[in-house]
Amino acid sequence: MGAPVLEIDGLRKSFGGVTAVNGVSLTLEAGRIYGLIGPNGSGKTTLFNCITGLERRDAGRVLFQGVRIDGLPPHRIARMGIGRTFQIIRVFPELTALENLLVVTSGDRAAAERRAQELLAFVRLDRLKDEYAGNLSYGQQKLLEFARVLMRDPMLVLLDEPAAGVNRTLLNELLDAVRALRDQGKTIFLVEHDMKVVMGLCELVFVLDHGEKIAEGPPGVIQADERVIEAYFGR
Amino acid sequence: MKRAALLLLAALGLALTVYPLYGTGYGVRAMLQLFMWVALAGSWNLISGLTGYVSFGHVAFFGVGAYTGAILIVRAGWPWPAAAVAGGLAGILLALAIGWPCLRLKGPYFAIAMLGLNEVLRALVSYFEGLTGGGSGLSLPTLDATFPIYYAMGGLAAAVTGVTYLVLTSRFGLRLMTIREDEVAAEAMGIDTFRHKLLAFVLSAVAPGIAGALAARDQGYIEPISVFPLATTITMIVMVLFGGKGTVWGPVLGAVALFVAQEAVWARYPYVHPLLFGAIIVAVVLLMPRGVLGLLQLRYRLPRAI
């Protein structure tokens, strides 16, 4: 533990006149779970998009395991070991659950199928492996997306609102799965509105407001931080 | 099940192989046309049915193949089989040159760019009269090669269908479908979507190039309007949409169904033909956007190999 996995330095991104991310710097270390919170429109998803290459940053640097990744296309960044899920589910609806995982890999197909089956069992979708992803329930699609991210065995996993719309039973399984990943030495960075989830899971929380990082610290400290309360509830 | 399907395919192949020995002249020519449509529809399916990038100018590859083949035969005295191979190569080169910039365009912009490409090529061919004969066309030396061209076109149709089968049952094919399903998610999962699109595009340009050269040899005369018609692209699209995009046998089914309908109706009621065609387009889009096989596949969970 302790080695920086992701270093963001002065990241800036605007859309037209709106500055979505304004000079954010933060560092994530290996084997820990980080949270990213902030009011709607505070730049959380844009920050994720800049890390994964889906948006091109205007300024700043992003280093993954010491290598600059800002400016690389998304598929290169994914292959280096950063996986993500989306706030609005993006499974491949007309591919089966199993195929959704298989497309991620190349090389030995038998091995890929074995791994996909294991991951589907891990998120308890093995019975539904031949079902079209579009026919799965919302919660199941969320789990499928999570399993799909794990196909590449990424070092860093970005989860955009993993708890939203997932029932309690599924959620507890998902949270256990996230902790299991952490115990394997992976780093998890998640955006979440459910404060119970954030407080129960994350070791360190970053708070964004209007594209700026206004606080960073353990959950207990963050909850009591005046600026955070102000950002959420107003003065 | 699989064995029965293979036996059926073998029987069909055998029947089509011996057909020219027993069929009428009209019958052989009609089958040759049908083979061409199977090859064209199957090719369009490879790029547009799988990736969702609608190529509205796919006939451009056919036209370029036709002119490449015809020019090599007329001006350089090439034998037609070599000219057909050159037609396929011309298709590949054009696909690379056009795909490189245009496949970075999303959805509708790509469709429009392809439509424009076809018009540009038609104008270019008309302009370079010295080489292409311009608007007055290009006549090929007379040669009765209907039988060998029948087999060449039949082989081409079989090859396109075989390649589609291989692609669709591979992870490469599934990855092409992820582009259709959600290109952003595909990129974020580490799929190099541009490279996949370009490969599929090049693959989809080979058979139309060869078919163009074969058709030029078969017809003995080509002109810009006859080898770059938008209607040919539309026909490919309707065939695939009717049969089922993204399936192996959908383009074949669509080609057979529409070609038979066309021959049967066109011969008797030439004015009803465009009307019927339009009606089919509207009906397919409204009632079964996945086409016959796509619908069956989704409803009965048929394997990708269908």
C-alpha cells in the first residue's frame, strides 16, 4: 500500500462558458476505497470522463501508475488498467450477459469463457448468462456492468453511482464485492449520492463543488466540514 | 441439427453447381443476378448490420470495381478473372482511403458522407473520358462467359456468407456489435472502435468490388449511371433490413425474397415495382425493424450462427 496509483494535477475542463472541473488535484493510493461526492453538476462525472479519456481535458495532468494518460484515447486507458461503470447503465442490450463480458477480451476463448462464467457467478447472474442484457432488470444490468469492468482485471475501478437503483440485498453483495477487490490490492474510486454507502465504505472522501475540490478527508471529518454542509444545503 | 444444416447446405451447393447444365438461359442469368445481390447485401450487412454505421453509398465499391475491371480488360487486355481480383483490391483501397477520415464521423454524418462519395465518384468517372469513356460508357470486347461468371459470382456469394458466419461467431463480430449497441461503452471497455470499424469497412468493400468487375464483364457495357445508382445501395439495405441485419442468413433470405418478388412483379407490372419496394421499406421499418431472422433470433434465442 501507499504507492500512488492515480495522480491528478490541476485538471481543468470547460464546456463552452461552463467550467465543469476547475483545477482539481488529488492522489489515489493502491488498495484503498475512495469516494467522490458533491451536489449535482459539481463535476464528478466530468472528472471521471477526463480520467478515462472520454472527455479531453483543457489543462492539467493525469498520471496512472506514474505514466501520463491524459490525451490517450479511452480504449488505451482501459487497457492500461482503468475500468469504469456509468451513471446511466451502458450494457450492450442486444448481446447476452455472457457476450457482454466476452467482448472485452481477446486471446484464448476458452479461458475467457471460464473467467466470464466465474464473474457472472460472482454477481449471481450465472443463470441468466444467455439472456439478452436488455432483458435484465435495472439492478441486474448494474451488476452485469460491474462484472464487465472486472473482465480486464483493472488496477483502478471507477464506479459512477453504483448504489443507485439497486435493492438492499443486491447492494450489500455489491459492497462486499467492492471490499473484496480492495483486499486484492485494487483501488476503487466511486461517485455516490447515498451517504450511508459512502460513509460505510470509503476510507477517504473528496468533495467537489462547482468543479473545485473543497474538502478531502475521512468520512467522519467530511460530514462535519462546514464548507461541505454549505455546498449541499446552502448557507 | 448441425449435421442436418450442413447436409442441406451441401445439397444446395450441389444443386446450384449443376444448375447451369439443366437450367434455361434466363434461369442461369437470373441466378447470377441473385448471387450478386446475396454478395452485395451480405457485404453491406458486414459494416452496417453489425456496427450500425449505415453506408448509404455502398454501391460506390461496386462501381469502382466495375470500372477497374472494365478498364483493365479493355485498355490492358487483362483476362476477366484477374480483372475481378483487381476490382476487389480497388474496393479495399477505396475503403481505406474513405474509411480513414469518414469512420471518425458518427452515425448520420457517416451515412451522408458515403452518399456524397458515390456522387463524387460518378462525376469523376464521367469527367475522365480518356480512361473511362465518360458519359458514353465503356464497351467490353464480346465474350460469352456466362457460365464461368455464374460460378465466380456464386462462389463470391458463398464466400461472403461464409465470412459473415466466421465474423458473427467470433469475438471480433461481437465487438463490432458493441459499436452498434454503445460505442462509448465499447471504447471505455478497451475496444479500439475505430480499428474495428475500419476492418469491417474494408471487409465489406471487397465483394462489391469483385462483383462490380464480374458484372461489367457479364454485361459487356458500363456507364456511370449503370454502375453507381443509388437504387442499388437502397436495394442492398432493404434486403438486409427485411432478412435481418446482423445475422448470417438474413441478407441471403432478404436477397432471395426481394429478388424473386422483383422478377415476378417487375415483369408483369413495371409501374407497381417501385411502389411495392417503397411499401416493403415502410412495412419492415414499422412492423419488424429487426427483419425476419432478427425477430426470430430475439424471440426464440437462436444462436448467432443463424
